[in-house]
Amino acid sequence: MKTSIATVCLSGTLEEKMQACAAAGFDGIEIFEADLVVSPSSPAEIRALAQRLELRLDLYQPFRDLEGVTEELFEKNLHRLEAKFQLMQQLGMNMILVPSNVGTATVEDDTVIAGQLRRAAELAHRYGMYIAYEALAWGTYVNTYWHCWQLVQAADHPNLGVCLDSFHILSRGDDPSRIPEIPAEKIYFVQLADAPELGMDVLPWSRHHRVFPGEGSFDMVEFMTYLTQAGYSGPLSLEIFNDVFRETDPSITAADGLRSLRWIQQGARGHLSTDNPARDQLTAMPKIDPVEVIDHVEVTTDAPDECGALLGALGFAFIGQHRRKTAQLFVAGGVKVVLTPVHQGGTYISSVALQVANSNDALARARALGAPVVSRPVTADEVRLPGVFGPGGMQFFFVDDTAASWPTEFGADLDRLADNTNTIRLDHLNVPEARDHFGASVLFTLATLRMNALPGQDVASPRGLVHSQALESPRGGIRWVFNRVPRTYTNRAGEPVRYPGHIALAVDDLEQRAAAAIDAGLAVLPIPTNYYVDLQARFGLDDATVRRWQRLGILYDRNADGEFLHLYSETLGGLFIELVQRIGSYQGYGPGNAAVRLAAQEQHEQQRRL
Amino acid sequence: MKTSIATVCLSGTLEEKMQACAAAGFDGIEIFEADLVVSPSSPAEIRALAQRLELRLDLYQPFRDLEGVTEELFEKNLHRLEAKFQLMQQLGMNMILVPSNVGTATVEDDTVIAGQLRRAAELAHRYGMYIAYEALAWGTYVNTYWHCWQLVQAADHPNLGVCLDSFHILSRGDDPSRIPEIPAEKIYFVQLADAPELGMDVLPWSRHHRVFPGEGSFDMVEFMTYLTQAGYSGPLSLEIFNDVFRETDPSITAADGLRSLRWIQQGARGHLSTDNPARDQLTAMPKIDPVEVIDHVEVTTDAPDECGALLGALGFAFIGQHRRKTAQLFVAGGVKVVLTPVHQGGTYISSVALQVANSNDALARARALGAPVVSRPVTADEVRLPGVFGPGGMQFFFVDDTAASWPTEFGADLDRLADNTNTIRLDHLNVPEARDHFGASVLFTLATLRMNALPGQDVASPRGLVHSQALESPRGGIRWVFNRVPRTYTNRAGEPVRYPGHIALAVDDLEQRAAAAIDAGLAVLPIPTNYYVDLQARFGLDDATVRRWQRLGILYDRNADGEFLHLYSETLGGLFIELVQRIGSYQGYGPGNAAVRLAAQEQHEQQRRL
């Protein structure tokens, strides 16, 4: 389907917004009136800019408080409307959004409202314009899509149809299943917006906290499926009021938005049977099976010796250096880590390679989701791993059977690697992401790898709340946590400081592993005694166990599913390693313990600076 | 009354928080358990630190999910509680907060709950401890203070009392007027928290958006008055969960918190008759009449020539240079502006001088609100204006009759100044404030000058939403608007850029003034044509008027109270001047027009950079 986005979603001037939308690949935009009003460009100039950028001007919006008013006020409103039609003529547009009246409605009479809508449509007809009438969730008299549709039916004019906005429907808990009963030709426009559960009134929720489809908690795919069943064939537009988007580089936001429209269409395709002709309206993405295995992780580091020592202490074997580059391969059990030395910039996860059935399909899918391709030079007889940049700059590589021999470039014996009896596994990755890129990175990762999002959490740190979003693959093979970095992560000079990410390794014998690793030189993050005093009181643990854990720096949690033991290494310039042991069917990450860790890291960092 | 604050209000480590509380002047603190758990300091070390800082450890909190449970679980809970009493012994504390059960309550039976509370109190008695039981607004069975008090009465134990938290009472819309019916000796503790109206569920509202008393929309003074009538004599504590506080320098937050406790006590004193003995419990502040007149405004500038030219174009007369310093006095009508040249740093309002009956009283009040004194050297025969630093660094000076001769130091003839027939007046000041200082600056200004807060507003700018908070003096003599600067106010190198503040001058003949000023060289901020097209459609204005306004750069608003015309000068390194004309009894600031202005300024700035 054609894609569109309201200019109010984006930061910047109208001209900057249009540039960003075109660059992201949108087919069209909605002109948000306030953006036009403050623009120095004339309507003719905006029209010309849109033509040059090959952007359709799909919808002029909003025209407020038209209907359900006294005759005297309605006549004034028609004058207002006529002025907008004249403006739209200059813009070369033909559709205007009329949301249901919230400001001036005094006549609660469907006959009057439908009559006024019809008269507005007659005026539209004279100008060759179309009116898309939309029920706001907080409309005074009209606040459901069905009521809106009934009024449009009653008004019965070929220049009047409905606009369906997922936020206004789903935020009220309204049932979208009757959408297919509306004739496709009367659905003039569709606006898609998701939102996280926030326990807020609809109005402030809508004004500040909408997000792109897939980034919130509404069932957007189901909504899209109903639209498709209704026969709606576009444009599919985004109208997101979001305080963070208003402060974010519009090129990031626009790319994120287009990605969400690709994702939602693909999702709806999955809900429709393949012989349903409506399905063809939906833009397809290259389909892959959900990704379940991380092939290897690349750590870029300006401290390769320390990093190698850390891995060594944890039981990783150094396999070898790349035959041509300075990269080093470390392996423990099923976990492969490639260390790439650099001169400066700290230590961080720079790429993640994923096992896929067909790397070309995976690459094509990632590209369809707006990811730029990574080009890493290889020589003729080296394996070329196709890859892309994620929104936050991390690289994703795709490894299929044909590329499985890449470790031989590090001198590895593939058979011996496969025979590794070390029972260490990758438990999860934890990746920090700046506020600007957080939502985009989560949606990109989720959509590219076909993961599922768990509910988000806030973790208290001495520098502010850290928002944490865990993704999991359907069969649990990959767990991937994103942390939104607080703006306070700066050093004393106010320069940004690398908020640490981490790699969590799962073992079956944490206490023994920890003891051995400490003997081998592992520096464990010191956990305060007060934590163990509290732990003992909370869980009624025996003294000996708690003392043993304390000596090893092990943290603990227990719930109905099982138990969780884990410890953290000291941070190495932006990265640390976590060792975890899951007992029973414990699925969490030790809630509460992350706050202890963040405080201990802060304390440790402060002492280091002294 | 003694003052206290929960450590959860503040950013940093427990030790940093304690330092900040002591420095701000709090008498005591509440130890938030999670802060202790993550601290490397032992309980004995925390106790010693508190002693050295002369901080009382008033309350250990929270002990969750104690009561309303099965006997089996309750016995486990008693064990948990006993461990906390042992910990509190090490801390040298004797009071613990028990909020009503929200996690594990299954027994909805007041007899059982009261019995369990009594048994907990008996345990407390054995340790010399006291339990303050508090109804959480979202408590499973116990969620009103009255129910909480009934249970404490039924439990009937000398080691059990209630904790009253204003948030939990007022957020539910509960009536606090029965507080005086609770015997003072059974009110063990009081937590004060305010909150802005956000239309949210109580739980997320409480966890993220509490603010200090006076910074939200609850009637905190009335609440404080009931507490005083109940005979409660302290401590008076703050428990604020706030995402911004968690990221703010704790010394700013602590000073802001103590200020709010001074403010609320003074407010409650005003509500109690002077012969009410309870009134003496409340810490008094030096009292002054509400301030209604700004004596003069000081503008510090690295572009004094341009600044002087701007003032001159607007009809200001240059009176003279200070006899000893480089400062220059400009006067128009009742408005005095002192220009203080500096080498660099842009142009901004650096101080505001206020007319008061007694400058010593005003200074004492400001100091009681935690403001450091400004010391500006003067020679023996010069007027010394007492003054303080506001939280954001702006200076406040107080001018009484004895100091009214200060303009003579600029060579002014006081009689001629008084005779000035120019009908220009100060309409309002608009002062930008960083996110960290915003709440503190608003509360300080409001409390020091005895102003009232209007509802806050969000204004869309190309760089994000700007939150705007207007204060007005009771008789309307002073209007003072604070703008919270978006974090995006940086230049291309990421360095902070001065978000412009402004001085708004009121005139009765805006069109003539504007024309004259433009003739005299005033550079008016260009307002886009699209604005005027929209304006005409919105208000049905005639062509000639709109064309005239457009030529002069005049913006317009109209409401039931009257009309508003205004224009903006171009920005001069962080400051611009607004000219306004209020017609009828128009009280607003032209809502919507601020967004036009912000966009026009951004556009103008971008062109300037090209």
C-alpha cells in the first residue's frame, strides 16, 4: 500500500520534515496545519517542493469543530472551511480531515450533525475536495468509529467518507471487528498509531505518548487485518504525537515510521489466508523464519589484552587471530566472540551475527526495513557475511550454512569447535541505546529477527531511571535487552560516557564456575553486604549459602517458576560479562538486582576515578 | 517543625544524598530501603555519617505487604520484620513505615488485619520500635487514611500509629478534613507530596510525577492546615518519586525540597487564626506583602551597542552611564532597564529588582527560602540593593523607599523620571530555565514574591515541546513566565545554545508604536504569510487590517475577554523584546502564537547561520 505520515510526527521545520519523509521513502504526507502556518514557504512553494521530492500531499489536517453546532456557528464554520479549500487548491490537495467536534458542539442530534456534514460535503464537491470525517476518542458527541460511519451514511454524499485512526479506536478499548462492514470506498483515510499501556486519560496519552505501530501495546496487526478485509487499499498513514519524536532528528523518526508500516503490513499478511485477494494490497517483506541462534558476537575494544584476559578467565579458549586482520576469535561452549582491536573508543558490542537459513533473504528483509548495508572488504577466498547497520549503529550479520566456515579464517578446526564440551551458552545480550534511537532499534530488531517484546521496565540507577525493553525469540533461543541510556551518562566535563552493555552467559554450575573464574583472574563487581542482609531476610536463606554467594559476588532471585543466580564482571570501558544460572523454568532477569548492579557500578566507577 | 526527606527523592548514592540533605538544612531523612541495600556503607557507617552530618534518621521505609494475609504468610512476614528491626538497631532508628498491603493481601477482614498489626506492634515493642501504618491509594483492602486510622485504633497498641501521605489522600480526591479527629500522638509520621494534574492512574502518577508541595495542583496548604489543627508537630517529611529529580544534582533537589516545606508551613500559618496555639508549631518565614511592581530589569549583554539601539528604537531614553561602572540606564515610561556590558556570554536578563515595603524583610524571606545572598560591591555613597541568587542563577534585588534614589548614580533626575509621559509598561518577563532548575525556580519565585501559578502549558517548537509556566501577582502587577528549555537547544557541535528569554512591554497603541519603532530601526521578527491567511480564516478579519498587521509583524488573538495584539523583535543573542497591547480585559499571552514565534525564530536563526 501507499505510505504516508503526518508532518506532526517529526521534529524540525515543515521543509526539513518533508525532506526526511522523502529520504525515508514515504509515498506521501499529511500536512499538519500548524506546520504550514509557521512555514515561510507559500502553499505553491510547498506544492513544488513536494513535487520535486515526489511526495504526494495526501491529507490536510485537522479542520476542527465543524459539526453539531448552531446554524449561526455552522455558517461561520463553512466560511472557515471554504478558506481551507482555497488554500488546499493552492497546495494541489483534495482531502481534508475533519475530526469530530470537541470544542463547540452543542447540538446532540444525529440528524443535525449528518445534515451539517452533508452541507460541508456539498461545499467540498464544489471545490473538488473530499472530507474524511473521524471520531476522536474524546469527541463530545461522536467518539466511536461506528457512530462516525453511521453519520457518514446518513449524510450520504460522494465527497464524504470516514477516516479510521487506530489510536482513537483502540485506546477506548473499542472493538475494531466491524471495520470490514464499512465499504472500502467510504474509508477515505487511515491513520495508524500505537501506544504503550500507561494508565492515562485518553487525551494526554494521545497528545504525548503515541508511538509507531509495533512499538506500543495495541494489537496493531489485527487492526491492519480488519482494514485489509474491508478492502482498504491505502494510503496507510502514521499520525504520532510523541514528545521524544519532537526532539529527535527527523530522518531517524521517518525511517522508523516507514519500517513500522512495512512491519504491520507483513504482520497482517500473516493473518490472512494466501487465497484472500485483499492480501495482495499489503506490501510484502522478504519472509524468514524467526531467528533463534546468535552465531557470534563481535566486541570492538581499545583494550584487547584486558578483554582477552576477561574471556580467558571465564573459560574461553583463544582460537586464533584472523589470517589477515587483527581480529581474534575466542570460543567457549557454543559461544563465539570475535575481538576487534581499535585504537580508542572503549569496549562494546559492535556487531551480532545471526544464524539464518538463507542469508540473502535475511539481508533483503533487513533492507526492506530500511537498514543500510554494511560493506566489509574481504579477499577473494574469505567468507563474505552480508550485514546491515541497525538504527543505533550496531551491525547485524547473517550467517547461513554456506558461510559457516568463517572460523577457519581464524585457524579454527570446525570439527573441534563443534565438539566443545564446555556447557556455556549465550543467555542474553544487553545493548544500551540512546534515547533518540531506542524505539527505532527495538522495532528494527524485533521486525528483522521476528522477535517478541516483553513488557518494558524501569530500573532505578543513581543517575536516573533506566528503561529496559526485553525481546525474545519465539522459541526462546535469543534474548535481547535494550536499555535506554539516561541523559545523565556524562563525565564531569559533561561529555557522553559509554553506558555499559553486557553479554550474559548461561552455565549450569555458577558457583563452581565463579570460583574457577575468580581463581583465573576474573574481577567480579563488588556487591554490597547490605544486599545480602536484605536477601537473607527476604528469602529466609541459610547463613552458609548467603556467605558463599557473597564471597563470590553472586546475586539471587526466586519466583514461582524457579531460581536465578548471577554475577557481573567489572566493567571494561563499556562492556561487562554476566554469568547466569537458571534453575527450574525461571525466565526473568532478576528484577531488583539490576538496580543493585547499577549502583555498584557507579560506586566502583567513582572509586576508580579517585 | 522538624524537616525530613526520603532519600528516594534524590539522585546519587546514599552517601551523596545524605550530604545534600544536610547541606540544604534538613533536620532528618527517611532511609529508603533500596538506597541502603545498594550502599557499600554498613548500617553502622550510615549511622555515623548521619551523626557527623547532624541528620536524624527519622524513618526506615518501606516494609511492604505485612498484613491481611494468611497466618502462615504472616509468620514469615514477622520474621522479615524482625530482621528489619535488627537492622534498624544498627542504624540507631526506631520507626518503620508499613504501607498497606498491595502484593499479597488475601484476607479482607478488619479484625484479622488489626490483629496482625497488633502482633507486629508487639514485636516492635520488644525492639523499642514504632510502626507507622499508611494507606496506599492503591492498597488492596486498605486505601483510605480513615480506614487506616480505624485499624490502628482497633489494633490499639502504643507502638502503632498512622503515617499520613498527602499524595495517597489527595490523589484519590479523598477529603482530608477528618485528619484533626486523629489524636496527634497517633500520627507518627507525615509525608508531603504534591502532583500536577496529569489525568493518569494513581500508581504511575505516584511513581513518576510527584513534585514538592507548591509545585503541583493539590491544595497542600489546606492539607498542612488540617495536620496542624490535629496537633501534629513533626517531623514534616517529603517523599517524592520524580523521574527528573532522579537525574538532577541532589543539592538542587534538596534545597528545593526544604524551600517547599518552608513555603507550606508559612501558608498554613496564614490559614490559622493568630490565637490558635497550634500555629506556633509551624516554622514562620519573614512575611512580606505580595510583590506587585518590578522596579527595574538588568540585562547583561556582550552586544551593548545593539542592545541600546534596540531599546532606543522602542522609545527608551538613554539616561546615563553609572558614575563608576559601565552599566547604562535606559528608561521608557515606567520601565527601567539597566544594561550591563560583558565581554562574552550573549544577552540575557541577569537580574530583576522588585519594589518592596522593606528590603530587609524581603531579603530575610528569600534567605529563609534557601537563596544565597548576592554581594555586589558598592562605594560608601552608593545605594546597596540587597539581593539573592535564584535557583537558576538569576539575581533578585529588593528596592524599598530608602533605595529609590539608585537611578541618580546614572545621572538621572528622579523628578523627571517620575514625570515621564511615555505610556509604556512592563507586561511580563519570560525567563528560560534548564530542566534541572525549572521546578525550583518556579517555586522559589512564587514563594519569595508571593505569586500565584496559572496552569502550565506545552508549546510546540521545531526543536520539541516547550513547557511554559506563568506566575502572576495577586493584583496582576507582575506577570512572570518560565519556559523549560528543551534539551535540543544545542548548536551543531552539541554545545548548549542560549534559549531566548524576553521582556514584554505593554502599550496602548501598538500599531503606531510598531510603525515608529520600525522607522527608528527596530528589526521585527518576520512572521510567515501563512499565519495571516489562517488568522483571517479563523477570525473573519478584513483584508486591510490583516495586511496592515502583516506589514508590521503583528500577531493577534481574541477571546471572550478581549483582544491581544503583539509583535516580537529579532533575537539578540538570547533576548528579544515583545510589544503587546491588551484590549478589553484580555489576560492571556496569545496561545498558539508562541508556536508561530518559536518556528519563526528557528527559521530566522537558520537563515542567519547560512
